Amino acid sequence: MMIAGANELASNKQLVDAMNVFPVPDGDTGTNMSLTVMAAAREAEKNGSLQVADIAKAASGGALRGARGNSGVITSQIFRGFAKALEGLEEAGVQELAAAAEQAVKTAYKAVMKPKEGTILTVARGCAEAAVRLAEETDEIEVFLKGIIEDGHKVLAQTPEMLPVLKQAGVVDAGGRGLLYILEGALKQLGGDLPVTLQDGQSTAAAPETNFASLASVENESITFGYCTEFFINVDHPDEAVTTGLKAYLGTIGDSIVCVADDDIIKIHVHTDHPGLAIEKALTIGSLSGLKIDNMREQHTNKINFSAEAPKAEAPKAEQPKKDVGFVSISAGEGLTKIFKNLGVDEVIEGGQTMNPSTEDILNAVDKINAEHIFILPNNKNIILAAEQAAKLSEEKKLHVIPSRSVPEGISAMFCYEHDADPDEMEAAMKDAIQQVDTATVTFAVRDTSIGDKQIKEGNILGMLNDEIEVVAEDVMEGTKELLRNAITEESEVVSIYYGADTAEEDAKELSAFIEEEFPDCEVEVQDGGQPLYYYIISIE
């Protein structure tokens, strides 16, 4: 049922993507949810247990690490609450599933700082309420699940009345529809005896996607320990003393140690000449999964994996020198990446609109930086929750999530970086700095719709100010000029233009000349951002 639900969502993810309220090319709710649920299904698929608690726990762990975007993070929390309610159970009937649905909703609501009705949360709550009612009416799982889905669709149909922006766009909530696709897939599979394979080609012996570290190649003589050893230890609520003792032991047999605990796993990465000793020690704590050993000196992968072929890890690199603070930024475009690097960012994750990185992607970038305090710049409102989830999972390092909603906000935050500054004081300064920036973006409409009093046709140029559509135009240059007239005020001092991959430098310079003429008190900068989909990203301070 778990695998079939993931497949059903994967088959319909583009339909869910198309439910995006704004007709801009970043409707990725379906894609984010699908990638999150696929990560959950892979873990469930290779778990090997026939106990419902084990499968639910495996799926929860996969979703937690694979969560992408706000919709993915909320989905992972639904899985997390569901699994917690099923702990210790070999089987589950309608009563147990109803209780799990209730716990799933409670956990998801707690994960969102300001829950909104008319979203996936509302649909999940409607499904949970139906589950509680139906559990008193039937013992048949199929009847039970079918009734939940029917009630879920009734709640979904009401979401436009709860969120006016949905009604204006003529769509129901995308996340809620994605959740129902998962349940519909599970219902289709219910009672079936045929084996199910994930649509992405992963078989029931699929290996985990996760890589603990991405490490670049070094010469053999610089490698102190020969084997890069990675695995998960499966254990309920690992005790801090256990992880501390394990970390200390690994330090006696190797280096480059990562030892991070979650609710039901301990994540291990160690370079050692004796991987067997690490494995034997780990087996005294719990069962293992995702085991992989690479011979770094031979510069090729000799893998031991209990669940078939695992993804290839990048070649290892030497340990980075220790520093006070480190930075991870999410950005799309070669030019923007160079800007962040020049400002002192250690790791830039390629991502943004339509390609939100997962919680695990962020943790992997964090693992590469040898610093106790690491600042995360999501630079997109749909990545903030995944970054915050990464911060909760990181026990080795203190992660400071700066809730930057755009690239200009992230760049403004980096200007607050001072080498000797107190991390907490710098976090406060960065959070204040991102409030002083207005972000104007210029893109195109991917479908016909109406937003407020604006009639939008596919292909129209859209000018947005802080995520609100300000201008609908036929021409990029004229639309951008109109947007800037609305965005630049008497208080504006600096305007920074980052032109995209589909914009000529000459056009960006023409726009700069327009600003200098119309707003002579503003300083103007032009830089090649190289970002896809957006002709211009413009910072106004």
C-alpha cells in the first residue's frame, strides 16, 4: 500500500503541480510531495519486516530525510505522527489506524508555526476525523479507507472557500490533493497479491538514496584511513550516552566521524582501516541498514550493501580546517553561486524554484563544513521548513536558519558576516537585514488564470514584488520598468539587478540606465545571475 500510494502520486504529480495558485513556473507541490513519499516508500520497501510498526517507522525515517519543500516537510510530519502511534504493533486494524491518523494530524499541525486552514493540514484533519467515525462503523479496512478518501475529497472541495486565493485561481489545495492521491493508490493495492515496484525503477531491494558525505578526490598518500564506512543503526529513541560512547569509540579507530541520532536511527560515517570493528560495535546497539564501504585508496567503489546496488559516492577529500562559523546557501544560476561564494558561503546547493533541495541535501552540505555553527540561507519561502527540519536533525553542529525568502535577502544577510562576531548576535543581525530588502522578480505565466483584478494569459510577462503579482505585461522590458516604478520609493537607496540565463547583458544595462535616469538618487548595480525561469531578480534596499 505504501509503494502503491507513492506510485499513484508520482503518476499524478504534474496535475498537482498545475494547481499552483500563481501561474508562475514554480508550481512544484506535486513534485516535492512525490520525491518525499518516494523516499519514504524506498525505506519501507527495503525494510523486510511484516510488522506494521517497522514499516511505518521506516517510511517515516525516509520521509524525514527526503522531505522537499513545505508540502514535503508537512507530509513527512504526517508520516512521523502516524508511525509514532503505531509503535510496537505487529498489525493494525481500523481502531489503530484511526488513532494513528489523529496523531499524524497533531504532529503535522505542531510542525507549522502558523497553520492555515484550506491547506493539506485541513484535508489531513478531515481524513482523520472520518477515520475516527468510520472506525466505529466498520472493521473492514477497504470500506474504512474508501470512506476516508470520500470525506477527504469533500473537505478538499471546500478549500477554495477557506482560502480566497484558491478561489480566485480556480483551484483546490494542491497539497491536499496530493495526500488523497497517496490514499487512493493505497486503496487500489489493498488486497492485491502482485508485487509492487516503485515507478522510478527501484526494486524491492533498492538501496537508500542517502549519502552521508560528498568528498572530493585526494592523492592516496594523503589518506590516513583507507575505508569510507557508512551505515544506519536502527534503534528506538537512541540514548545520548550511547551515541556519545559510540562516537568516542569511532574516534579510536578512525576519523572524519559523523554520528547523528534521530528518533529511530543513528547515522554513521567514519574513515577507518578496520570497518569490521565499526560494524561489530554498531551491532551491539541495533540492526544495520544502508551499509556501504568504499576503498578510498583504490579510488573506486567496493561496496558492501545488504540491499543491492547503492548510489555511488563522490570521491573523498581531505579534512577541512576548523573554522568558527560556516554557511550553506541555496541558489540557482552560476552567477548567483559565484556571488554567494565571494561573500563567504562554503557550500551552495543548486536549487530554488521547481527544484527544492531535500532536508538530507542540506544535511549533506552541512556535513562538509568543519564548523560548530553553520548558517543556512534557504533563499526561498518553500525551502525554509526543510532547512528548519535539518536544524532539528543536526546534533553535531548548531544550525542557524535565516528565513530568507529570496536571493536578495540571502545576499543581504551575508553582508552581516563578521569573522569574530558572536553567532547568536550575527543571527539576529541577519534576520533584521532580510527585513530591509524588497525583492522584485520578472518571469512568465504558465497558464491562463485571474488573480484579483488581473486577467493573465499563458505567456504573459509577470512582474512580482515580494511574491505578489504587481504587473502583467506583453514585453519583458516594459513590464520590468513598470514593476520598478511601483517598487522603488523615496527611501530606496540601492538597486541590484541580477539578470537571468535568458536575458542579454545589453538588456540589463538598458534597465540600469532607465533606473539611473528615473531614480537618480539610487545607486544601481548589474550582475549576471544566470538563474533559470526568471528574467530578472532585483534587490531594492
